[in-house]
Amino acid sequence: MSLCLSLHADVRDTWHQPDKVMDAVGVKPGMIIGEVGAGHGYFTFHLSRRVGDSGRVYANDIASRALASLRRKAESEGITNIETIVGEIEDPLLPEGLLDMVFIVNAFHDLAKPVMLLNNLVPSLKPDAPVVIIDRDPSKFRDPAGHFLTQEEIREKIERSDFELDHIETFLPQHNIYVIRVAKPEGCGIQNRVYGVKAAVDGSGLPKASGHHGSRDQLCRLGVCRFNVHL
Ligand SMILES: C[S@@+](CC[C@H](N)C(=O)[O-])C[C@H]1O[C@@H](n2cnc3c(N)ncnc32)[C@H](O)[C@@H]1O
């Protein structure tokens, strides 16, 4: 690694404190983690080390060249627990029903369709699995170009999605950590990860896996909250 790259990694470690972040959100050996917007893999390699040989990291991006460089680095270091996935702008195409956690590190503010992308993560998550958004907070540094999203703007996007905010960690010097989970429909007491809209609409009776899911309100209106289907 060049001096420049290693210095950059050191600076990023100061900003991101990856071990402290992974401790705070509960990343453990053996977990299966998705990462959206992994880029060249700054955080991916930290996740890969933490989950170990019994775990796996699915690193997504829309930039195939960045993922190719991530793969080359993994190969050169003999790392075998990272798989790369080229996604679509609104859908990361992560594997269904497998993930213990999803990270979006330094990428949420770059997403063109953040609400759709979040909603398309739902089928990939195990029950109650969190999505962890780590993004720079413009109130913590000078952002004259207004490139980053304020805490309020991020909260507003989460509120429009099928997720709800669990909590925010603010201990990083420039970033916030937003831990979100699939919202429970009001009065239903179960998760909103029910693939019931298609089945309810086509009248086939029971919810079926369709790969599509409705908003909390759609699900409740359709009475899908009576079902508790984890696929
Ligand atoms: C600022 S870079 C951060 C990369 C990496 N997470 C890091 O911290 O070094 C933002 C990344 O988000 C990716 N990205 C932008 N829109 C995306 C989308 N819709 N789905 C997946 N990745 C996306 C970009 O290609 C880029 O690699």
C-alpha cells in the first residue's frame, strides 16, 4: 500500500473508529452483513475481519470498477469472506432473507433514490435486523457546498421509508450513526417485513413471497398485519 493510501486509511480510522462503531452496533463473528455503496471497501475490510471465516460480507455498489478494485485487494490478501454485488440505483440486489445487518457508510447522501433503496433492503433482512447508516453531519464540520444531509433530512427520508429510527449514535467527530429497523405497523405488533401485498391484492389468501412489499399503511389497510411471515 502506498504511503498516501495508508495515511488516508489512518485519517479515516480517526473519523470512523470502525472497531468502536462495530462494538456499538453489535457486529459479531459469524454474522452475515450487507454493505450498500461499499466503494473500494474501506469499511468492508473492517467488517470482514470482525465477522471472520464463519461470517460473510456482501459488498454492493453501482460502480463495478470500485468493486473490482475491492475484489483485487481481497484476493491479494487471501480474504475469502467478501462477495461483491453490482446493484441497481434503487435496488442493491442483496440476497434475500440472509442478512443480520446492513451498513451504508458514507454513501447515503449520494443515493439518488434513498427511500426506494431502503425499502428494497427489507426482503434481504432477517427479522429485526438493523440497517446502520453512517453519514457525515454538516453541523459537525464546514460543508459550504451543502453536499451532505442534515440530521433532519436523513430522519425525513427514514420516515418516508418502511423503516423507523431505533437510535442515533453521535460519538464520531464528523459522522452520525443512524440505526434503523423495519417499522412495525401501528397496532400490529409485528414487523413490516411481510410479503403480503401481492397475495392480498390477488386474493390468493395467504401472503406469499413476492419480492415486493408495501408501505406500513398499505399493509395495515390490507389487514396483512394479521400475518407474521418471516421468509
Ligand atoms: C463517497 S463513496 C463511499 C464509499 C465507501 N463506502 C467508503 O466509505 O469509502 C459513495 C459510494 O456510494 C456508491 N453509490 C452511489 N449510489 C449508489 C446506489 N444507488 N447503490 C449503491 N451504491 C451507490 C458510489 O458508487 C460510491 O462508491
